[in-house]
Amino acid sequence: DSGVTQTPKHLITATGQRVTLRCSPRSGDLSVYWYQQSLDQGLQFLIQYYNGEERAKGNILERFSAQQFPDLHSELNLSSLELGDSALYFCASSPEGNTEAFFGQGTRLTVV
Amino acid sequence: AQSVSQHNHHVILSEAASLELGCNYSYGGTVNLFWYVQYPGQHLQLLLKYFSGDPLVKGIKGFEAEFIKSKFSFNLRKPSVQWSDTAEYFCAVNFHGGSQGNLIFGKGTKLSVKP
């Protein structure tokens, strides 16, 4: 157990819909990262938040957005969903300093 | 653009065989290097990491990796694999030495170990 909690574990939804994925980082970690893992693209960094502020942006679509709340949990919002958005979405968190990021179990999103 | 390449898509070995998985990255500046493992249906777990110092890094479960700066490589090795090492292995690079979760991952190498 990495200490990073993601909910839900599985999500099935229809095209055009909007979903919210939730992540609770490890206790004390200020940084939260979101990744998308798909068969064709592999693991892609989407976005990072640090203590409530957006810190870095990767290959995140405009239909996707994220935020980090005062209690440091984060949500990834995916809207106008397409079949190609079906993937495993991972959240990770890290403390300050030279250490690694810790990954959650992921949310498997299936768009039908 | 910054990129990470893993040379093998799928490696099949018998138990007790030696393992070497290749990883190369494109950038010549400061990097932090990681190998993660993903067992079937599970999350990514860190095997080992390199930030600085001794380029030969030892990780968990008997894995090690060698950073060769001149070759932009960070190959993963294990002298004798076990059936339980069956998993997917990802090399990841943090460029510029920034936030440690801001990683570029390789495409991954699936390792199948035959008992």
C-alpha cells in the first residue's frame, strides 16, 4: 500500500458524459500528479498540483481539468468523454526533496 | 523533445536466467532516473532510483541499475529472475531535477518468467 488512495477503482460511462476522479495523497505530501495509462500512448503525465496551485502541465486535453483542495486531495475532471479516453488514470504524490513519487492503485475508466 | 526509450517490448525468460532491460533517454542535462514495476492489476511500485553519487544503484528484490552518463542509459539488471518477477517494468526520467513526480516514462517492458 503506497498510502495514495484513488476512488473509484472502476468507472463505466457513456460518450459525452463527465466524470470526476478523486485522489487522496499520502499524509504530508504537498504535490499531486495525474497520469493517464493507455495501450497506445503508455504512461503520460497530465498535470501536477502543489499545495493547491497548478505547478506543471503535461499532455492534458482541454476537456480535462484538475484541482487540489485545501485538504490536499485532488480531483481530475474529464468531460465530453470519448471512446479514446478509456484508460487507467493514476494519481501520485510526493513529499519535498529528493525522493520518489508514490502511486495510487488507479481508476480504470471505460467509455462506452 | 525529451523522451525515454525502452528497447524491449516483451522479454521471456526461464527462472534463474539473468535479466537486463535497456533504457535510454534523450536529454543531456541533469536527470533523476527511476525504474518502476507494475505487477498485474496493481499500481506502480518503485524498484530503484538514481539522483547522484555511485552510478551503480541497488534496489529492492535483488534488482540493480547502472547509470552511464555518456550513453544516456540506465539499464536494469537482475542476476537470477524468479517467476514472481513476471510484471511490466517502466523506466522513468525526471528532467531538470524538478518535482519528482513529473516523469517521462518509457513504453514499458513486459517480463514473463517461465517456471
